[in-house]
Amino acid sequence: MNASQTTESRFELQFRSLFNEGRALAFPCDAAGQVSLDAMSERARNNYFYARTVVGRDFATPSVRPVLAH
């Protein structure tokens, strides 16, 4: 794992539901909120594109959040 992968894995781009408290879609990203589409599975990419499409209707504007270490 190189340094950029380590940095990317410490953040997630989170789309919170406007209607269901606690429901969200989250995707690994860098500190600026840039996701690596090439690193995502097809299902994750589809979910990401869906979330972006329905911002303001089903999901809030996404936010970049640090990922808590386990």
C-alpha cells in the first residue's frame, strides 16, 4: 500500500438520507472528497452515481468525514 492509498482510506464521502435517520451511503475518498472510481466494484460505482443523482431529493449534499480506526 502506498502513501496515497493510506491517505484515501482515512476519509469517506458520505451521503446522508434526507428521510431515514441513520441511513447513508459512504465511499472511500481522499481529504478533498475525490473518490477513485477505478478502485470501486461495479455495485459501489452504481450506488455512488445513484447517490450523486438524487442529492437534494433522497440524500443530502455529501460530506467528507474521517474514518475512525478500529
